[in-house]
Amino acid sequence: MTKLARSAITGRVIPFSVEADLSSYPLSYPLLGIKKCHYEAKVSKVGDYAHASYHIEATLLLADSRDNSPFTDNVTLDEDVDLLEEEDEVGEGYVVPGTSIDLDEIAYKIIASSLPISVCRH
């Protein structure tokens, strides 16, 4: 688990390069597992909230929507996200309350939200 204290986030960019174990996060269909995940994140402060740019390379175990058989797929994702302390009317992003931000959890959420409802092996 890679955590970053909110108090450490200033105007300067804080870079991370992480081999993450995301096995402790809950899985939901069609995601059956995350075999491997490497991400690079750059975190900084933008206005009143934190902002992160992620580059994620992961090997996923997915369920084929046609016959529910498991298959492995490699994904590469690039995502810019706002990390909000609380939901507001202006910002869009992930709400991460508290004094620290779990960067692994954000990487997991990016992966999970990137998947279509129906996936098929190639």
C-alpha cells in the first residue's frame, strides 16, 4: 500500500513508480484478479485539491462475457484524476477523505472503472 500524506502535497510534483499488489481490493465482474500492476503517478496540488496523473500497466484476469471463462489481458492506461477530500459541486474525481491518500487504491479504481461491462477475449 502506497500512502501519501495530504500535508506533503504542495505545488511541486511528487513522482511515484510502484509495483503494486492490488490483491486486497474487492473484485467485481468482469474483473477476476489483477496478476501484476506497475504504475507511475505524479501528484501535485491544483487549487484546493490534489491532482494525480497515472500511467498504469497491468495484467488482468477477466471473465469472458460470452461463456464466463477466465482469460488474461494486458492493459495500459493513462488517466488524470482529481483527488477530493469531499464531494463538491465543481470538482469531478475520486473522493478520498482523511489525512492521507492511498495511491494503490486509486490505481485499482482506475483499472476497475476502465473495464466495459462486457469483455471478450481476442
